[in-house]
Amino acid sequence: MGFKQLQNTIGVTFHDESVLKQAFTHSSYVNEQRGKRIQDNERLEFLGDAVLELTVSQFLYKTFPKMSEGEMTKLRAAIVCEPSLVKFAELLNFGELVLLGKGEELTGGRQRPALLADVFEAFIGALYLDQGLDVVFTFMEKYVYPRVDKGEFTKVTDFKSQLQEYVQQDNLGEIIYRIVQEKGPAHNREFVSEVLLNGDKLGEGLGRSKKEAEQQAAARALIMLGAAKQS
């Protein structure tokens, strides 16, 4: 995959493709290109880190109106931590585009989690510089926010407690969870849970355990309630 293909995939054409290329340029590559005026991605990584914090913070603030500052901080940390950024980078095959020095390449740098996480941050920095914040939000809405909606980061946040507090605070009624489906063999079971408010379905979740499925259902319900309140 080349840089043109990446731009086609994400639906963005960079005004300055050199900024995009810089986002994928590792310091080991620059060190081997002596005499050439090539910049590595470390400054873009610094910028991208701040842009990620801002865009994720705004998403959580708008999506979960009842979430406390502490819970938002925990969830944001889970979304922008290295393992999560690696997943986002792998989703778009960023590893294939990284420009590496020979030594780094030979020692498996292309698959190194820290390197991939840095590249994703640098890419966000490049996208912001070249296209502005609105395009970054659009990219995040396509590739990052849906994974939050699916509950991929719920292990660090107790959405069931938040939903209960939300419902009690506004006297909305009674919350009930029910497992509506079990899928797969015994060693690889998946559960589908629904959460109901006064008998009406608010959200559905999928998980490897009943608890995880219920947490995901509660996360979806909070999003639904938040969206309904804002509209």
C-alpha cells in the first residue's frame, strides 16, 4: 500500500503530501539518509498526541453527558493508550507505510507496538496540520469513535453503575438486563445482552461474558439517552 492508496481509503487528499510522508518517517530512516533534508515524525507525534486528547475529550463530553470528570479521564486514557493506538494503526495497515532504517527493519521495528502507536499520533498531527480540526473529527468518527460505541474500552469504566445513576437521578424508571442470545462453542462463547428501561429496549451489547455484554449494552444505552437529551 502506498500513500495514494491510504488517502483513497480514508477519503482525504492531502494538500502537502510531504507532511503525510513525514508522519511515517522514523528517526532511524532519517539517520541513514545523511545529506538529505528529511524530517522524522517526532514533532508531528507531539502535536498529534494533543489533537487526540482534544478530539476524544470532546467526543466523551458530548456523548456521555452524565459521566463524571474522573470517569471521562479514565475512559480517555484507555482510548489513547498505546495498545489502543496500535489497533487503530493496524486497522489501516500503517505498518506497511513506515519508512525505517535497515537496522530497525531487521529487528522487527515495523511490528513494534510503540512505533505503530507513535505513527498513529504523528498521522493525526499531520492530518490536523494539513486539513484542519474538522477533518480530524470526521476521521475519528469513521475509525475511532465507533469502537468506543461498541464498548471496546468498557473494561475500565463501569457503564452499568453510570446508567443506574442516570436513571435514578432523573426518575426515569426501572432498568432490566436480559441475555437474549448465546453464540459459539462452549470454549468460545459470546453473549448478547439487552438493557430495557420500563420495558423499552435502550441498548444491546456483545461480550465474552454476560457481564461484559451487559456493560456494552449499558454503554449503548447511555449514548442513546445522551443523544435523546441533546436533540
